Amino acid sequence: MSNVIVILGPTASGKSKLAVDLALRLGKKRTEIISADSRQVYIGLNIGAGKITKKEMRGVPHHLLDVASLRRTFTAHDYQKLGGRTLKNILAQGKIPIICGGTGFYIDSLLYNYSLPEVKPNIPLRKKLDGLSAEALFKKLEKLDPARAGVIDPHNKRRLIRALEIVLGTKKPIPLLIKKSSYRILKIGITLPDGILKKKINVRLTQRLSHGLIPEVKRLRASGVSSKKLEGLGLEYRYINRFLENKVTKKEMTETLEKEIWRYAKRQMTWFKRDPEIHWLNSKAKKEASNLIDAFLRQSAGISEPNQR
């Protein structure tokens, strides 16, 4: 079986840097990184989506960044198809893929024999659902697919409508994940105490605002990206767009955004904590992660190792 390494965790925990550090330790010619982030797939979402820069990549190839236009919706099914091809191509070259990201549904779609429903857009249904509030949509989803409701952003109408479109189109909730994979998988998760993660979220948001986040949203608006689309992209794009439309003050925008990012991090952890296969590490992640990877690869090569858990 082929080896696959996964680096995951909540937003602002330092996943991207750790993935690059580990890839460099293994060797640039031996590894490539696949992003698992539902917003980084879009062209133009850079600062707000936390997209890694060329400089930060340090020569390590990255995939599934800037692969979709904001003019269309990029679904989990799209990600599974494109990501699956990328994963197989990396393995065919004899390299080790490192999947890195915080969108748990995307990660699972690559790792397991998970048949995602390919439900085409239902325009009449979307128009009908769009007339409901986010609160009403969320309550409806809770009744029809409580598992999906447990991890979705309850304020994101675009995602709520898509989730309802799927469950109403298939007449059943998205099936539970079958933990069956054709890969040998090592999952490394970064976990931080709440106080430290909240501080990192605050610092990162402050940095992004000072490094051009508001101008980025202005450019998106000027390029024709609608307010509805920005609202659907969530978090930074939603609340900065509201600020630019004079619906909230800058102070209100910043305070609300920080709270919503924290809530998003908690939803990410809700998803990840269902998985007992994840090796959770603290702030000494690099050294401990390196040790886990060494043991994982030795076991793969047939060299016996004591249980690392």
C-alpha cells in the first residue's frame, strides 16, 4: 500500500508551515503537498483564505491552490475528483503526498472509498431556499441531516443551501464515511490550548488586516464578485464586505470576525475529534511529527516498531 501523510488541525494552528518543514526534512524531491482547504481552491482568495505564498512554499510543490473560478461553485465532489487524480499522480512518481488543511470533509474524500453524491444544481430549489433566513435553513438541515448540521457554518447560506440541495435531491443524508482506504495513512493533528489558539487567531487577523485584506475584498468587488458570493465565502470575505457596504463599523467587523473565526475553529475540531486515528501534537509539533513519520515509514518498509500511540 502507498504511504500518505496528513497534517490537519484548526485554523491558525500552523499547519502549512509544519507541512513544509516536514516535506523539506523528507526531501524536496520526495514529497509534494496537496492543499485541503475549501477556499484556497479559488483564484483571487489569497490573504483572507490564508493561501501559502511561493516564498513560504520554499520550493516544495503545492497542489489544489487556484484551481477554480469564483464564477462557479467548486464542490466537494469536484475536489475529490481533482484531488484524487493529483494524489495518484504524486504516488506514481514514487513520491510521498502530504495532505495539508483544515477542511475535514475534503481530507476524508481523498483518503477513503467515499462515494459523494453528484447532485447537479437545482435552480428552482435554490431560489426557494434563498428566500429563507440562514437560521431557518439551518433548522431545516438539522432535521434532515443532523450530522452535516453539526459541522456546517450555521450562518453560511450558500453552504446551507448546497447541503439541503444534496439531501433533498438524494432523499437521504450524506452517508456516513466508510473508513476503508487503499492507502497507508499517518494523520498528524495540531492541537493548542484555547487561550493560545485564540491569541494566534487575534494576531493573524491583525496581520492580515494590516497586509491588505480589506483592499483584497475591494478588488474582488471591483472585479464583479457579487455581495452574495462574498457572503457565501464566509468569515473574512463576509464581514469585510459588510463593512464596505457600511452595514457595520470597522470595530464591529473586527470583533465579530474574530469571534466567528474562533467558532469556525471549534467546528473544525468537532469534525476531527471523531477520528481516533489522528495523532494529536502540541507546540513541539515538528520534532514529534518527525519522529512519528520516521516510525511510520520504517513500518512501511517492514522494519518492526513498537506502538507509537
